[in-house]
Amino acid sequence: MTRRGDRRGGIRAGGSCHLHVRSGFSYGLGTATPEELVEAAADMGCRALALTDRDGLYGVPRFLKACDERGLSPVVGAEITVELRKPDGPGQARAQARAQARAQARAGGHVVLLAASERGYRSLSRMLTAYLLPPKGSPWPSAAQRRDPRRAP
């Protein structure tokens, strides 16, 4: 266990903050509970910690409570799944564009978004809700459909 001010590998123990940490709420990607993550960070002398679970804010209430109990500054965020597609050429018919989009190799990745304030947290919550549950009748696919195009209606 390190204390604030100790040096390990030339980096002051309390001088860094992990900004991309997943908990067990990132199903299959993390195993620790938010409380365990906060405890480990506090034991290492960190002053702050971010929780950035995949496509959701499910562990945030427990994370905030644990940070408050251990005196850490919480940073809330999420790791969003994105898909990149080549744009369709001008003048293509709609059906042809859809068929071409299905045939194209898909490239994608993840983007970490951090909320800098309560207003940012509300915006992130709204964005994730829209991402995961599009409005009824929306032409946009749900998150499940984006991950597996065979589920499309």
C-alpha cells in the first residue's frame, strides 16, 4: 500500500487519476464492483477515479456513494460503442444504398465520454438513453441492432 507522496517508478502516487475504468457493470469486461475499485484507488493514494462502463451508467450510484465514503473525487463517464461506415455516393437509390451498407465491411470502436459537471451527467444520461432505446417509429436501430444487424426489423 502506498501513501500520498510516496514514489513508485518516478510517478507520485497521488498525482494521477485513471480515466477509463470498467466495473462489473461492463458485462464481460470488468469484474470488480464500484466499491472495490474505489477502495483499491484509495489504497493506492489516488485522489480521484473515473468509472466508464460500456454503454451505460449502471454502477454510478454505488460508485458515487463509495467515493464519498472514501474521500475520492468521482469522475463519471461511459465508454460508447461506435460504428464507422463509408458514406454513400451522391444520387444512389435508397434501396441500393441500404444493400451496399449491409455489404460493406464494418469498422468500429469505442469512445470514452466524461461528464465534467452535473449538467454534463444529465446530457450523457439523455444521450445514452437515446442511444440504447430510440423512440418508437424511429428509423435508427437500437443498440442491440447496431451490434448485430441480423436483429434488424
